[in-house]
Amino acid sequence: RKEVEQDPGPFNVPEGATVAFNCTYSNSASQSFFWYRQDCRKEPKLLMSVYSSGNEDGRFTAQLNRASQYISLLIRDSKLSDSATYLCVVKEISGGGADGLTFGKGTHLIIQP
Amino acid sequence: EPEVTQTPSHQVTQMGQEVILRCVPISNHLYFYWYRQILGQKVEFLVSFYNNEISEKSEIFDDQFSVERPDGSNFTLKIRSTKLEDSAMYFCASSTTKAGNTIYFGEGSWLTVV
């Protein structure tokens, strides 16, 4: 059974702080990794892909540890608009039921002024 | 920016009724998907569709569900004999490839079964 586990939070952090989320996945055959953002009652939107070498997009940094099956997201200088639920998402290797994305339940982030 | 559009945005239906949720994927996309999210739960994959046939389906997508692409633009999800536990947000998505980083989601159709 494919599982993606996340701390549900909520994480309450002051504006300007740095916050980190973690995620673990159970299927070692997972091929691709992503962080999505979901606002309340809205659709998931891709925040960034996660690569083995780690990658950065502005204030956001993602890391992948394949050996530990662990993914992280770091948000620096957090803004009020960062308040949302952050979804850890994995995709299996092609074939054998792998078309779909497997979502974690998400980590709820609240940025306080 | 091109977008996936879904109708209706919200539908209330009586238990046992049939529901059709409609989606217009992004025009040059080739892969189409339905996901659902029960309130407070995670987003779950239902089915993928490519080249006018189902490509993959999850264990959730049983005989109660069907998908169709009746013309060149619409992609529909039919739920027969709805149950209370079918109440959820249903998201349509489309992509140019199977890679996860090309998937775009619609705003969702909120289904309430009473």
C-alpha cells in the first residue's frame, strides 16, 4: 500500500520566520516528488518539484533523501500569503497503476502577523 | 493562463440518484484524470484517461463510476446510484505528459449526497 505521511500541524509561525515541513513515503519505487499547495476548499496547485540534489525556488527549498524516503520543504521569510495546506506528493514509476499521484494529507500552515 | 474548467461547482443530490460531473481539460493536453477529496481527508486518485480509454484506475473507481470523453473537449465522470459516502470534492485534471509536474487541476465540483 502506497502511503505518504505528513505532520498535519497546524504550524503557527510569525511572519518573517522560517518554517520546515517533512514528509515520508512508503514505496521505494516512487519516482517523482512534489510539493503542492492547497488553499481552503480550492484545488491543489504545484508549488515545486523535488530533485535528489535539492532545489530552490525563491524562498522555498526542497530536499529529497531517497535512502530514508524522506522529503522536506523549507520556507524562508514567511509571508501572510503562505498560509495554506502544503501537500507532499509522490508519483510511482510508470506502469502498473502509476498514473496517479499519491498525496499526503497535508500540513496546515498559519502565518501570523 | 489556460485552465481546466469544471461544472457544476456544487451539486446536491439525493442518495441513489445518478450524477454527471463535467470537465473541460486544457486544449492541448492528452492525459485526463479524476481525483476526489472527502472533507478533511487527502486527495485520492480515481482514474486516468488517455487515447480515449481508461489508462489506470484506483480501487475506489468501482462499477459505480464511469468516465467518458463524448466529444473533443469534454471529459465526464458519472456516478451511478450515489451513496452518502460519495460526498466529496471531485477534481478533474489534465496534463501533457504522465509526469507529475505537468498536471493542472480544475477548481473542483463539490458533491453533496443527502
